[in-house]
Amino acid sequence: MPPMMSASEVVGLYAAAWHEHDDDARLALLERAWAPDGVYCDPTTVVQGREALAAHLGGFHERMPGHIIVLTTGVDEHHGRLRFSWRILSPEGTPVLDGMDFGERDAEGRLARIDGFFGPWPPLAP
């Protein structure tokens, strides 16, 4: 059995899957980074499993042609939980949306859950 990937390595593969336009290559990346029954949740959707996530990522390219998602922070991890931030850039490189993801890894070190949040932190209520 190969050694467990670091949190940064597994998130790097996950981020690469968001960039991949080829369906088979995207799924191959997720097979390395994503638990078979992993759950992805953001304000617009909840999907479970690699194939469903691969389809969701493909839909991102259809809905936002030419846009990319880049990591804007390193990966912070403790006790199998992690967090990192990202940004969507337009085809011209203009920031479109910032967000942050909180995740959980399985016993093999793959992502078992990602909960994504869009935009900045909400202001503190008066």
C-alpha cells in the first residue's frame, strides 16, 4: 500500500480535477483524491460519489466557460479535517468569486467530504 498523501497533495489533485476538461482524466484524478462515496456540498448543490462529482465539475466548465479555480491559501489540517481558500478567475484573469472549503479525509487519506462556502465571511450582527 502506498504511503498516505499529505493534505496538500490530495487537495492539489482535487483542484486539478476542477481544471480538467476531459471526462476520463477528471475521473482518474478523483479516483486518487476522492473517496468512492464522498460528499460535496456547496450553496448550489449536494452530490455524492466520484461520478456525480466528476459530472458536477464538468458542469462548471459548461456554465462558466474559460473560468478557472485557483487555490489562494495552503491547506490547513488537523485530526483528518482540513480547510483552504480558492478563487474563481474569469478567462481574462479577473477575480469573480472567492470561497473557502472545509473538508474531511477518510482512513486512506482521500477526501470524504467537502463543504464549500462562497464569498467573504458575513458581517457580525449588531
